[in-house]
Amino acid sequence: MPQKSPVISIVLNAHLPFVRHPELSQSGEEQWFFEALSETYLPLLEVFDRLDADHIPFRLGLSLSPTLCHMLRDELLLQRYLEYTNRQIEFGLQEIERTRGEGELQHLAKRFYDKAVDRRILFTERYERNILKICDYYQKKGRLELLTTAATHCFLPFYTSNAEAIQAQLEVALASYRLNFGRAPQGFWLPELGWAPELERYLRAYNFAYTLVDTHGLIFGKPSAAKGSFYPIKTPLGVFVMARDYYAYHDIADKAQGFSYAGVYRDLYEDVGYELPSEMVKPFLDSKGIRTQTGYKYRTMGCQDRKKQVYDPQKASEKVKEQARAFLDARVSRLQAAAAYMEETPISLCAFKADTFGHFWYEGTEFLEALFREGNTRDDVQFMTPAEYLYKQDVSHFQRMVPAFSSSGVNGYAEMWLDASNDWIYRHTARSLERMIELAERFPNESGIKERALNQATREILLAQSSDWTKRLYKQESVEYARNQLEGALRNFTTIYEALGSNYISTEWLTTLERRHNIFPAINYRVFRHKR
């Protein structure tokens, strides 16, 4: 018999590429992290706090990538985040004075200033600069389910011919998760939702209970999923696979009609840091003198007449509540239609990038809160985490099949990570992976400076596999920086490889590199040894 009502499961993927520049006084790229922390991660925790205080039984799946987890614990980055917040507060005072006599604009300036002050207090006092601790708290309360993903968000289907590469990505990810949360995760977020049938055996070997794919991964699987994306399947080796709800994703993210693009919402890119004279925004010029965002944005999306584009938080809030009801109605309607043809309880898996909410869609975290509050008043739907839902199903009802090669990228396959803009990287990573395996086999029991060098070589080859930089090359975003990150990691690896071959390693150079690329401090290069 089905459960009392169909299920919505919201899963967010919180991830950022590893960016850290201690050699620079101010890095524009580090601001990606600061903005995500201010606009997505902290607002999400505030939503959790409010819902919990009001006894709203919310459920959410949250994938925290190992690179993001490291950055959230990095004292240099956290201190720089506070400096960034201080700059926003000081700039806010300047903006309040500048907009004197401009009622609507000054009201917004005061609003954003107050939020920056509150955010600093929240981060330092309530959360004690430890975001992961709060996430773990809500996981232990049964409100959150924390998933993991590959160590450096590598597009795994491209590396299935190299078992050691896949194993290293998974082993380092598991070690990071255990370090942060003291347990093993149940779910695995495939980076970019990139699935290939060959990945099944690795997920099974590392004891992941389930993973997620994009909708067409099940629809075009072998055989095709009889219940579409409304019900999980089980692979031949026993890994549960759930598919993203195509319509739920497009209801939010579609650029033509998606909720997040409503004209009353705040425009991400209309930042005064790009408009005011450079002498007025000096605190937001990076080390190269390039302007960055201040967080003070007064315009809405949609309207071409700038005089009519002043952002109205009240109108945006009303729109959020209206859309939350519409989103729930749409999910319930589709789930009830599917339930008429199923004995089991159907599910709508609403999977998104976390920074869709708050960063790219300023009102997005408010939307999530409204969604849970609205759902709490209804009997025709319930929220569950993926693992919670799976454990309540009869496994014998799961269809046995293998999902098709798929991803969440442009056109649903792999062109975003393999076209003329970025295909050059793979011959270099393939060669470096061969060399890394060779080093791990040749030096199985090293210690001292050699072990440090081998561990750093492991970090560099993992960083070179990040899908973020190849995606940026494809999208022509921060092209020079993305290429430098890829080439730099490969160059560092090659330098270590050659130094080990000549039996001479510059301790000073290695120490400098270890301080700059300090990710995964407990890494063990032996993850690249052949498994026997």
C-alpha cells in the first residue's frame, strides 16, 4: 500500500572549486567563496534556525563537496571573509550617506547594511565560524542529510578507464567526510550529475547506498525506467539510483519562464560596484585593480527602464510565497497523476545547485522557507530526504536496470567538458595519472620529505581533474584564470615527479606549495596504488 501522500525530496549541491591565494592581498576569485557564504550558506542556516524554532519539520538533502568543506575550515579564508564583510559594512555607511534624500535607494542601502552587520554577528557569535558544525547538528536532528561528492568535483565518466583515478577521488572524499562528520555518508552526488554505467562498481565497492542522475539517465536506461523519474531503480550490483524531476528543475531555473527570473526579483549583476567612480569602490578592487561586487544592488530584473527598476523587497516577498504555493501545486498534481498508475509512493526529486538559492536568486532561500512552511499546512504532500524515502520503500519493487550515460550539462551529455575549448587538458591529466600511479608503486613506504612531496603530487593531480575549470573554459568565463589553475596544477605535479626522479627536492619550493595548496591535509598518496 502506498504511504499517505506523495513525497518531495529537495537536494542541494553545495560546491566551489578550490581557490586560495595567500600570496595576494585581495583575490577576486576568493570572493566567489565570500559571496556564496554570505548569500547562500549563511542564509540557508538562518532558514533552518527559523523553521526549527517554529517546529516546522523540514527535510533537506545537502551535498557538501570536499573542496568546499576544506575552504569552510581554512582559517586564512575565514579571516579574509570577515575582512570582506567589514568592507561591506563600511561601504554600506558610505552608501547610506550617498543616497541621502533618495528614499527608496537609501532604504535599500540601510537594509543591505543591516544584513551585513547581522551576518557578521551570526557568523562569529552564533555559528562560531564553524558552518560544518551547524550542518552536522541538523543532520543529527534528522532535518538534514549530508551527502558527499568526488574529492575535487571531477567529471567521473571521463576517468572510468583509470580505476586508480576514480578510487582516489572517492577515497579522499570519504576521508574528508569522516573527518568533518565522524561517519560515512549514504548518498553520493555525482559531480555535474555525470553518470556512466562503469561507475556502478565503484559506488558499490565504497558502500554508497544511492546516487542521483538527471532525468534522461533513467528514461534512456537499459531497459527504460518503467516508472520514469517518479521512483528509484536498483542497478545489478545493488546501488539505488534516483532521477531528478525535470519539470521541478525547469520551473525554477528556466531562463525564459523559471520562477527565479521573475521581474520583481533583485538583479544579481546590477551592482553599484560596477557603476560608481573607482575611487568610491576602492575596497572592492582586487589586486589587479578589477572591480568586484559590493553586494549593494538596487535594481530588479525584467524592466528595461532603469528609473522603474528599484528593488522592492515587499513585492519580492509576496511573489516568493505565491510561487512556493504554485511550485507545490505543480509537484502534487504530477505526483498524484503518477500515483494513479503506481502501487508505490511516487517521489519528486528536486535537485539543484545550492547557489541557485540566495546567490543567483537572491530570494531563493526565502522561497525554500516558504515551501516548507506551506508544505507543513498540507496533507497532500510530505518532505523527505533521499535516504529516508528509500528506507521506507519495498526494495523488491525497485526495477533492476542500468541508467544511461548522462549529465546535467548542456544538452545532457558531456560536451560541456569536452570540446575545442578544453579537450587539450585530458591528454595531460591522463599522462600525469599514469605517472602518479607509477610514483605510488615505486615509493610504497616513504616518509619525511619524500612522503610530503608524494602527498603534494596527489593534491595537484586531484586539483587538475576539477570539472569547474573545464566548464569555465567551455562557457568562456574567467578563461585565463581557469587555464592557469589547470596548467599550474599539472606543472606542479610534473616538477615533483621530475624531482623524485632526480632524487632532489627543493624543500623551500615544496613548503611554499604546501602552504598555498593546503587542501586535504591528511591525504595519503597511497590512494593511487593498485588495488589487489
